[in-house]
Amino acid sequence: MTKYTTWTIRPFDLLNLQQANGHQGQERATSDPKPTGNPIPVRVWEDAGFWHVQAEVPGVAASAVTTEFFQDRLTIQYDRPVPAESKATYDNLNYGQFQRVIRITDEIQFDGITARVENGLLTVTLPKSEASQPRKIVVSE
């Protein structure tokens, strides 16, 4: 059975949380209160045309990381197996399956999604579709 934590990102909720908690410039989201399995630590933010997700993937090759965007959910997962021959006196590293599911409510342009791993960080960039981007409304007299 796959265990995962779902994050829901809603721009107005982020703004309300920032104002209520006095966090200016930090974007926050809520998660399932009881995370299960091995959740992947993530950082999520948006700018004018993109959602950005950074996830920790220490010691994992880019080819071992799976990312998928379906409907409104970005899924990041990887497996870090226990070394076959381990002569470690002490081992405090985490092994097993790691997964994070992040819900993004804006419409996304699927063909523009990019993902790259650099220095143990996976960065996924999701471009917002034209329909979900803010528009200026001209006020006439």
C-alpha cells in the first residue's frame, strides 16, 4: 500500500496564512496532520507565471527520481534501497520509498513542465496556463 502526504496549494489561503502569522514573503501550505511513510521535504512557491517545487533527493541519481503531473497533483517519488553490503558501525540514513503528492489548483501547461536534479535538490517548474494568470482590467470613465 502506498502511503503519501497531500499538500493543497491555494493562492488566497497562502496570502491569508501569511497575514495571520505575520510571515511576509514566505509561502506556506498545510499538510495532512499525520504524515505517513517517508515524506520528502519540499519547498513550494509561485511567481507571475510559474509554480516552483524544490524537493530534497539526497544521494539519489536523477534517473531514480520519478515525477508525474496528473490532473491537479504533482507526484514526486524515489526509492533509496538499503546497501547490500554495509560495514557501517552507525547508520542514521533513511532508506525505503519516499513520496510526496502536491496539489496545485491552478491550470498548468503540461508541455512546459521541467524537472532537474542538482546538488541533491529536485527542482520542478510548472508554467501556469494563460487562463490561470492574472489579467489587468481597464477601468473606464
